Amino acid sequence: MSKKILIYGLLLFVGLVLGAGGYSLFQSSSSSSVSNESSSEKTALNKESKKKVLYWRAPMNPKEIYNHPGKSNMGMDLVPVYADDSGESGVISINPVMQQDMNVKIIAIKEGRLNPEIFTNGILQPDEQKEYVATTKAAGWIDKLYINYTGQKVRKGEKLVKIYSPELVAAQEEYLTALAYDKAVNISENSSTLVKNAIRKLELLDVTKDEIQRLHDTKEVTKYITLFSPITGTVIFKGVKEGAKINRGTPLLKISDLSNLWILADIYEYEASKVKLGLPAKVTFDYLPGKTYNGKISFIYPTLDTKTRTLKVRLNLPNKNGELKPGMFANVDITTKSDGVFPLVPEQAVLRSGKRNTVIISLGKGKFKPMQIELGEYANGYFQVLKGLSANTNIVTSAQFLIDSESNLRASVEMFNGSSDSSKTKMDMNKKEKESGKNEEAKVKSDLIRKGVIDVEAIDVNKDGKLFQDVMDWNVISDKPAVCPICGMHLQEMSIDQVKKNLKENGFEYK
């Protein structure tokens, strides 16, 4: 019995020892785990705290920024915005979840050719080379008018008007008198000066050789001149009535062949360099929806309209069926030729603000940066990129407004912080350097005010044919954009000839 009690005692002791050891191991492991978790959190917090906070912003309004933590106008906790790891100005980082929420789309730009299109308007007009104006070189009266109304169609050789002319009668009688005189004195007609002068006078009155021969043979004087149509066409002007008295050179009728018409289209000055002879064009009319005519540029007018700043070009348009009428308004789409291979950027990817054109470049790993570019021609939803980008560059085509506003905001804050940090340094600048800078700036401003005889062409240092002039103080002229030191207005870009004209009109001497 005592032996059993001893065995049970030993077992109980061993159990207590093992239990105490397990509890100790569990406590040690738990303590180690908590310690590790606390350590990692501290490391993350320390890492986060080491980043430079640029500013705090409202979660719902990126433009609402503060220089300290707190609450937004809507009562929400402000979000800190940290400096980017790259240290590059204007670069922002967006995590993948936020990119998805913003619907950020990225494409690689490609190179290609653009055939820009010029959309303009034009007016249909008769072909000036196929028009005839009926007139006479002899004064008289309209005895018979064969044309009854404007718009009447006539064929080549048809009678137009019959004119009674005393001058014609006198010229014919003079010719018959010369013939009779030469016959009386036995002078050959071929050598008679009187006969030759009389024939010449009849010819100047548009009397045909057949009519002169008939007069020679029959000796019968005709009182009338009959005008015939030399072309087949349509009467578009009727200026006389039967019985009316007319003078020499009076326009009686105007006939035009409308089987071929002209379109005179206006091209803006900035597009004038694109138009060339022979370029194809598609022409449509509002009164014929769905129908397209094909034409080509046949002539480019040599002068520019100074009021509308447009150049006129002419297109030939066949009108065999007569469905087109002079005076109609035409929509003209001219296809120009490409001037080379360039990187092409989609229209929706470009942020345009005044003279600045910006795209958002994807740098990879969630980093983005705005880039200013120079645009060329436009066609079919794409711009040529002349400067600033190369092929295969990744750019953002959606949500770029949000990214650009965020980048600009961050850059502005960085500039503000930078200016604050360096304010003390600027305060310690040498006084003489300050005064020197001010004097230099004043000198530059005063140089814009031209005195005496102004040498306009000498001001054009870069030789681009353009200057900048103040429209209030005409003698303030610069070769580059500037502000007038007198009135504070921005100088306006003008050509050298326009600057000279303005100086002359406002009483300034120039050369």
C-alpha cells in the first residue's frame, strides 16, 4: 500500500514539473511575439515619421491644404502628403488602388504620319473663263430682244439682240460712196485708200466680213446690227429692254456656261502654308445631304484679305446635271500632305492652357510627372509632337487633370517651403548686390522706351520679323515678350511693318 502511494506521489511531482515548464515556455513565446510585433510597428512608424511632410490636405478637396495636422472644413482628419522618394520636383506617387479608383489609363505613344485636314467654307460662282457679255460698239436703240428673261438657256449661234444704229448706216453709206468714187475715177478697189478706210470703220463696228461682202454685192444698206451668242449657256444678267436707247459699250446681256463652277474657299492665315495646287477636297452642300463632290485646288490667289486674314483658293467643280447653283454655300474639306514622321499623342491626353501644352508621363512603379511639349499638326484625333516626347514613352490618357493638379500643387508647396527655408539667406545678401540688381532691372525696363529716331529693324535681334509693342505707349518696343514700364500692360506681338505703321500714325520718327 505504501509502495502505491509512493508511485502516485512521484507521478504527481513529475506532472507538476512538466506543467510549470510548459507554462514558462508559453509565456516566453508570447512575450517574444508581442515584442516582435511592437518592434515592426515602431519600425514602420519610424520610417514613416522620417519622411518629410510637405503639407496636410483635406481628403475630399485636394486644393484645401494646411501646414499643420487637424480637421478639414468638412470635419474630416487631414491627410499628410510626404515628399517623394525620388526627390524630383513635380513627381507624385499613386498607389495601385487609387489608380484604379481614378481610372488611370496608360498608353505608349507611337510615331507616324499625319495628313491634316482643313475644314472651311466656300461660295459657288460661275467659271469666269466661260462667260460672255453682249455689248456693242455702236450707239443706237434696241429694236428686237430675243432673250425674254434671266435664266433663259441659249445655244451657240442663236440671236440675242437686234440694234438699230445710225452710226452703222453712216458707215455703210461711206463704204458705198468710196466704191462709187473709185469706180468713177477708175481706181482699183485693192489699191484704194478710201475703200480700205471704210472697210476698217465697218470692222471696228463689229460688222463681219460676210456682211461687208453682202453690202459690196447688193449695195443695200442695213439699218440693224444683230448680235449672236458665241457660247452655249444660261443668261444670268439682262440689262436692257426693247426700245431702250443704248450707248457704246453698254452691257446688254451676260451669258455663262454653268456646266463647270468655281468654289472660292477661305483659308485662315495660319493654315495658308499647308495648301498646295492639286490637293484633293471633298465638297458637301446642306441642301444635298449625303452627297459628296470631289474637287481639286486649281488656283491659289496671290493676296490676303487684310480684314478677315484669310487667303482664297479656287476649286473646279463639274456641274453637268445643273443641280448646283451659283451662290450656294459649300462645306469644303481639304486633305493636306504629311510633312514627316513624328511622335503622335492622342488629343485627350494633352492638357492645353494658353501657350502651355502638357502631358502626364508614367515613370513606372506608380510614379507620374507632367511634361510640357510642343505640338505640331492635328488630324483624326492626334497631335504631332515636335519637342518634349519620343516614341514609346508611356503617357496617361485619362484622369490626367487630377494628376496634373496634384503635381502642380505639390510643386507650389515645395517652392513655398524652399523660399521659406532660404529667406534668411536672402536677408543676408550683400546690399550692394541688391542695389546692382535693381539698377540692372531698371536699366532693362528703361531700354524698352525708345527715344529719338527709332531703328525698328535693329531691335529685331533674333531676326524673326516680329516685335512686341505697347498699344498705349507706341515707343515701347521689345524683341521678346515684356511688360510696359510706363502703363504696366503686356506688349502685343506685331510684324515689323505693323510696328512702323503704328509709329508713323502716332507721330514717332523711325527708320
